[in-house]
Amino acid sequence: MKLGTMMIILLIFAWPLYYLYERQLGAVSFLLLAIFFLVISIKEYKKLRSQEEKDDEQ
């Protein structure tokens, strides 16, 4: 995922996450951020793995 896209997504969700934090639901906010970064890291890992497989074939 491109850095610009990731920053835009985080900026869009900043207000709702802060609202949850203000309502003493910071754990939910943290969980959503953790899931978001997990999805990004899985996508990046798959991309890296496919590049390595292509390099091994050559």
C-alpha cells in the first residue's frame, strides 16, 4: 500500500478513533488500528514474497 494512501486513510479515521478514545473506549480504537496495520503488513509480506519467488525463478 502506498504511503500516501495509508496517510489519507489514517487522517479520515482519526476523528472517529479520537471520539472512541474520549469515551473511554481507547481499547477499541487501539484494536482497530492494530487490525489496520496487520492488514497492511500482510499485504506487504505477500508482495515481498512474490518478488522473491520471481527472483528465484530467474
